[in-house]
Amino acid sequence: MKYWLCALLAAATAAALPAATLSPTAAFAQASGPRSSPGLQQPHLRDDEQIMPSQIVPPPPLPAKQKTAAKPAAPKPLPAAIGQPDPDENPVSVVRPSAPKPAEPARAVACSGAFAKNSGHLRLAQTYGVHNVEYTEVSGDDGSTLLASVLFPSDPKRRLEVLWDDDGQRAGTRMIVIGGQSTWTAQKGVHLGLPLAALEKLNGKPFKLMGFEKDGMAVVSDWNGGALGLLTDGCKVGVQFKPDPKASASALGAASSDKEFDSSAPAIRAAKPTIGEIIVAY
């Protein structure tokens, strides 16, 4: 007999039986229907071997997966303060503000203050520092030597010589000499290396000067009523010119020292002179 025909007969027989004659297990089996696939024969179990629905214990629910609390993001560091290195940047690139340097006294000779007529060595030392002023010998005219207070004696660009009326007391300003490579300036901005034509503009008009001496210097003899001859506080400015190193001997000979020339004279202009020394005197 075919398996499917047997299953059909068994199902019809079970349906014909009254419900009271069926055991609880059989009734549950009938209500729930066959569990096996069609065509497969179900095993026959005794009543004491049947599993009641109340005996089926569902498995315990799986424990809920614990959620890991999200780690809070690290707070973004505040911007570095001015002058402080940023940890995310190269510290070498940070520019730290530097303390301002103390102001240095101006390198201009005025007829007042430390260079006034009644000044002295002590006042120079108080103004420019005791270690920056030295009382020593300096060169004079014709190879002679003189005693003077020298500002910044070891620095050619800041060197300044001050001669006194009273060498014993080192007091009473007589003259102040700006020479060599000094960057000091006199009144009206007069400085070493200034061309003759530029000095004419500062004076406001041409002036007079003697021709070139044997040492190559030409001395201004008269400001001709210009601005440089009208200084206040009782001082006056003197200027010596030196010719251009490329000036020919004939050009220098045409402007010899035994004559006085206007600053606009062709013989003087041919030598292309510039200021070589400045003297502020009382």
C-alpha cells in the first residue's frame, strides 16, 4: 500500500472517533496537525511518553547586549595665548615678543645738554655711560696730540671727540670733532660724506671756502649769511671738504689753498668734494 494512502486512512479514522475517546495528547496532536512532511510515517508513542505543552519550557531569553557608552570626544584645546607655542604647531615658528630696548641718546651734536658750553666730562659720562667715555690723547693739526674726552673710543662709527677749555677740570666745552667714520651729525643734519651741493641747500645759498691744502682738505671760510652761520646758543659749525679720490692733480692745482672760492666755482666743483670733518666750536 502506498504510504500516502495509509496516512489518508489513518487521518479519516481519527476524525471519525469521538473527541472524548482521544487522550489529551492525541487531541493535541490532532489539533496541531502532522509535524512531519507528507509521506513520512510518524513514530507511535505511549501516553506516558507524550510531552504535554505545559511541560515545554521555553529557553531563557538571551541577555540584551550591553551598549558601551560612547567615549566623549576630547575637548579641543583653546588657542594658544599670544607668545605661547601651540602644541599642534612647530614651537620654532612661534614668535615671542621681545622686551623693548632702552632708547639710546640721539647721535646729534646740539649746542645744549651734554654738549653745552658749561658741560664737562662728568656730564658726558652721566649721559652716555661711564664705560663709554675715555679721557685720552687725540691727534691734532700738524701731527700734534691733544687731550680730549672721547665717546665710544673703540667704535669708529660712534666715536666723538670733545676738547675742553680747562683740561685739569675737564670742563668748559671748547670744540667737538666729528671725523673718520663717525655717524654723528651736527646742526641742520650736517654729516660726513655730504656732497658740496647738498651742503649749499642746507645753508640756503652758496658759501665761501679756501682751496685744497696739501693734506687734501678745503676749509669753509664764510657761510655768507646762510642758515649754518646763524646757529643759536653761541656755537658755530666748521666744515672741511675732501676731494674725490679720482680727482686729477690738475683739478686740485686749479683750486689751491692760497685762494678763496665760492662753493659754486667750477674749479671747486671739478674736484667733487664731500665733507671729511666737522667741528662744532664755541
